[in-house]
Amino acid sequence: MYNIHTIAEKINPIKVVLHHEDPEIEHFLTDSRSLLRPEHTLFFAFRTSTGDGHRYIKELYDHGVRNFVVSGDAHLLPSVIEGSNILYVNDPLKVLQKLASAWREEFTIPVVGITGSNGKTITKEFLYQLLSPCFQIVRSPRSYNSQLGVPLSVLKMTPKDDLAIFEAGISQPAEMERLEKLILPSYGIFTNIGSAHQENFTDLEEKIDEKLFLFKHSQVIVYCAEDEEIYKGICRAGLEDKAVSWTRNGKDDNGSFLVVQSIEKRNKDNDTTKLSFVCGGKEYHVVIPFIDDASISDILHCITLVAKVFPDQLEIALSHLPQLQAIRMRLEMKEGVKDNIVINDTYNNDISSLAIAIDFLKLRAEQSRLRKVVILSDIFQSSLTPRSLYRRISEMVKRIDCDLFIGIGRDLSRHQDFFNELKSFFFPSTEAFLKSQLIDTLSHSAILVKGARQYRFEVIADHLAEQGHVTTLEVNLQSYIANLHSYRGLLPQHTKVMAMIKANAYGLGAYETALAMQEARVDYLAVAVADEGKELRQKGIYLPIVVMDPGMKEIDTLLDYHLEPVVHSMKQFERLYDHVDREGFIGIPIHIEFDTGMHRLGFATSEAQALGERVAAQRILDVQSIFTHLAVADDPSQDDFTRKQISSYKEAYETVASIIGYRPLRHILNTAGCERFTEDSLDMIRLGIGLYGVSPTKRLFLEPVVQLHTTLMQISSVAPHETIGYGRRGIMPQGGKVGIIPIGYADGYNRRFGNGVGKVIIRGKVYPTIGNICMDLTMIDLSSAKDGEVLEGDEVTLIGKELPVDLSEMGAAIGTIPYEVVANLSSRIKRVYYKE
């Protein structure tokens, strides 16, 4: 990447103040909360309608940032950021885009650009999954397709990448021209066209033409031949010689490159679809793990592009279709009361996304033999007149034989005559619908709940959803991966990473976290016992898995599931050797641990000579790595001991390596060691608690990964001097209000959090616990809440970024470590995994 002087030359600022050294810039920061490596960060201070980035410059300076791009009129006192490099510009966003454009021109690798009204992110992620076995791919994070997201995506390109996939979204005219200069796609996919953001365009043609600007220099544009308006736009732009289409009609009338002959949905059994198609004169039959039309279209876009642009990789890509992972957006399906299924869709509220949601409803209802119910609000994102819009919606719900339609909003109520052929009800507001009690009559139905944000349809969805245990542990896998990258930023370029996911990933869920680490391309996973590794293998995890504490009765499991055991002693080595030899294997990978001061498990360093000679004398067991555990890497007062451990380990390692004739991987640093002894990263580091958002030294800005939520069940008043809970430990001398939440020590919420030690957040305000923690319940002191400030049913946060204490501080408050706070949370707390 560029250094700050080169960046100044590229962006041509109106004023330059260069005082600090000239570092290479690796991170482009627009959100002060996402700081990684301060010394290699360039912060862009944006002013928006919701905030001013200039207010955070002092805070970032205090954390080590010395490079800033600011507005030319920014009032910055020299004493505030003394000695920094400051680039004054007229428009920081345009400058960021200009820089990204210059960086994009440094690369000649193929770039795929994706645009359309719906499905951009899912198509991008499907294409990534299909081609990642063949290429080192850089792609847009999340849904980074805006004027800000695209340049940040492009600036992630590195010389190691050999393919890029970027998505581009627009909401008004003249935006795509700026994005095209940033992406410069070699090839393109136009997913579809709908009414999203139509309010800013005079007609559909104008919006299509704007989107097509992305592909004016592309060699290939993939689209669906049934989207005739897209093809008309391609012709208007003079791009028809670059157009490559696929079609569902089973014929090649349109000269389509890929022709689908049949689509066989197997939703009754396993939610798969068999696709049969002809491409390049060859017939293919594949199975995909989706049955909704939107996913099928997204996948056919991907197959068409791969077949046209990367034909040598087509067979590999097709072989990965059955393993495609669903991309969670904002459409959720939950079990409901009275044998209902609730489909809650709050991602978009336009007619295109409604068509997708109705298709999903139809499939789910038919699969489960349920009635089809649609609850819909007024739609605001449409270029159609109200009569045309609601006539079309009525035709859509009639087409699926909808059993009940409920319209909420004044526009829908005015046009209810279009729905006369259906059993239907109309209400001016969500409140009016709930008061009617019609919602309580719904049973044995698949219910689509889809409404504009101002209608607060989450109230409807919550009313319909099965309550069960209302306590939920949310795990943000995007933050989990972001924390991995934070540590990678500390390491030399080729240092490997072993992700510790033992004990069910410290209580968060081993499979889900393993899948995230596999996607992020870590080098090893580590579990405690063989059965943990076996479960991961059975669910499709293919990364090397190290078993840290294998039992000798687990050797067959180790061999059957290709797990790599850690060997701690000569006795264990011999027993493993004998067993593997009897089975007839050679070259079974193992890992060696030395005890350099932890005095837990491991060979004594004095055994290094004998161990090396024993390993050299056989070929049954192949040593992959040699490591040790640091006992006090997080404690600066004991650095002498830590350095002694490191020295002792290095001496033992060299002894073994010199005898066996090869050099296994070296690793010694845990999370704390990685932060404090980076110079000893060696070949690999082991990351545990840092992945979960806890920096042992507080040196890194890590993203919180877990949030623990529950619901305020009840509020009661307590008279002065009354006591609360078992043992009468909770005392309210002045009396007050007590809240009850459904979580207790049986859920893993430690009893030591009682009596004011634990804190919760309700509606943005902190409240302490009161009394002893019970088995299933906890009491909260609500005395400081004003009347009406807290209500029964409110969400309560026990762990989360809103709290004034993080996991480390929570653990310290009860005399333990952050691992224990989350690892003890019981399985009856529902885990919800998501990527933003």
C-alpha cells in the first residue's frame, strides 16, 4: 500500500502538514470504533447528518493514530494532534474514492462487478464460495456497495489476490459513474431490476441505464434473458455484444449461453433443487441446497459467469454447489404459537422483495401443509401509482392461493377492492389490528409479516412467535472474523494462526465459529478432546484440527476423522505409535508440547534429546509442530519468567529439529503473548479469548462478539425495609421497584453477580442486581427508574457493548476470567448467529 507522502501526491490536498514519520498505510478508517493498527492507519473525518468525525480525532490521536484526512475548514488546534500528518481536503469522501481509484489501477487481476435491485450480496457470496477453491479472492465485506462501502472494499485489494468481486448499489442518478471508476469490472452480473429506490428516478429505464454504467468497459455482462427491460437497456447502451444471458424457458430462442431445461424442487424432503441445463453444448445436472426462486436465480447467474469467464474452473465450482451456505440477510423464520410458522421479513419493503418473500411463503406453507397468510403494510418504495401497485400486489397473493390477506395502512385500506376475491381484512394501523384480536385467531398457518419500519411490525412478529425461553445469546460472526484480522495485523505476513475453539468455542458454538474461521482461512483449529473434532468433521469442517488433550481410548476416533493429537509424554508417544503401527498407517500428523514452566502437560525440556532420537528413528508419526504454553504472558511484572520460558522452549526445539532433520512449525504465543511478545510470533500463534472480543492487555480495539439478552418479566413494588430473594440479602431501606428477569444460575449466570455486582441495561440505562441470584430468576433494582421509564416486556441486556463493563471487567468483578463468564452459559439459552 502507499505511504503517506504518496497518498498526498495521489489525492492533491488543498493543504498538507507532514510532521510524523512516513509509514506505509494499511488501514483506511472512517469509523473510530474500528481502529486496528494505529501507526499504519489513515483516518478520514467525515461530516454527515448524524455526526462529525472530526470530534474523534483527539481520541484516535491518544490511541496512536498520526495520519488524518480532514475537511479544509476543520478547526484543529496544533496542540491537539501535535506532530501528526494532516491532509486538508474539500470533500473527504471524494478524496477516499479518488485514492481507491488510483489503487484499483495498480491491479490487472480480473474483477467481477455485481449490481441489481435485489440479490447483489447473496450473488457475491455464492460466487465467492464457488470460486474460492480456485482463486485467492478479495470481495466486498457485508453489503459494502455504497459510495463509501465500495472504496473501502477496493482498498482491501492486495498483491496476493488473483480475483476480486465487488458489488455496487445506487439510490439516485449519477452515482454509478463514480463507482465504475473505482471497480473497473472486467466482467459483470446484473441480477434483476425492481422498484427499490425508484423514487429518485423518473422511470425504470433511467434506473436501468444508470446501473448499466457500471459495465461500460466490461467484457461480459451476465443477466437473465427473461428480464427483458435489462436487455433493452443493454441495447440502449450499445453493450449487446458483451451480453451473456441464461434462460429458464428450456429453449435457445434468445441465443442464451445457458439454457435451463428443468427445475425440480424437492422441498418435501430436504429443501434441495435439481437443476438440469445445457451450457456450451454440454448437459449438466446439479443439486443445490435451496428451493426459493431468488436463490436459484442467484446461483444461475454465478454458474453462467463461471462457465463463460472461467471455464477451466467450472467443474470444481459445480462440485461445490451442494455445500453452498445460505447468506442470512434479514428474513427470519421462527416457530410460532398455535402451530404457526412466522416469516419475518424486514429487509426491504418494495414489490420486488415482496415477490421473493411470497415465493418463500408458498414453499414453506406447502412443505408443512399450512394455510398461507400475508400481513402487509403500505409500500412506499415504488414508482407505480397506488392503484397500479396494489392491483399488482393483489395478483401476486391471488396467484399463490393465499388463504388470508391482512392489509395495514391507509393506502391499502383505500384499495381493498382489489382483494375482494380473497378472504381479507384491512386496518389503518398496527395498533388497530392488534386491538381487533384477529391475530389471536391465527393457527396452523405460515404467516408472512412484511411491513415498512414505521408500522413496527416486529410487535406483530413477536406476538405470533413461540416464546419458550426468552433469553438469547447473540453471536456476531462478522465481529469474530474482524477480531481475527486485528491480530493478523500485528503479525509478520506469513505467520499462521491456530484458532482455539475447545469447550464448544468457550460456550458460543464450535461448529458455527469453526465455519467462520474456515471461511477466514485460518490454518488450524484446536479442540480439547477427540469427540469435539469428530463432531466438526461430521458437519463438514475440513481444516486441520488439533486435539489438545487426547485420551488413549480415542485413538481410533483420531484416525477415523483425521484429527491431529498433541503428544505430552514418551509413554503417550509409544502407545500412539503402537496403535497406529498395528493399523498399518504411516505419516500420521502429531504435535509435541514441551513444559517450560506451566507444569501442566508436556515433555520436560531435558527430554528433548531423547525425544528427537525417538522421532528420528521411526516414520509412523510425523511431527507437524512443537509448542509450549506461556503461564503469565499477560502479566508485565513476570516478564522475566515469560522470557525464560521462551528461551527454554527455543533451546528444546532446536535440539529436536537438529536430530530429526526437518523443522516443524513453532508456536508459543497465546492471545496475551501475541499482544505483548509479537517479536516471538515464530511460525504460528494460537488465538483464544481475543477472537471473542477480549484484549488481555487492552491494547487492541476489538469488536464485541457476544450479547446476552432476556426480557423483563415483571415489575413489582417493595415497601421500605422489605427484603428480596433467598436469604433476605436484598434490602431496600427506602422501598422501590424490583424487576424480575428469567435467567439464573441454572442458565450459567454466576451467583456472584447477585447483590449489586451484576449490571444490566434496560432502555439505555444501567440497573444493578439485588438479592441472591436464583436458579431460574434474577432480581433487578429498578428504584432509579422514573414512572413509565421501564415496562414489563422490555429487552434486558446482561452482556453487550451497551454496558459500561466488558467481559474482562465482568469476570474480574466476580473473581474469575472472561472465559468462565461465557463458557458457563447453559445450553438452554438459545444461540443466535448472524453476520451484519
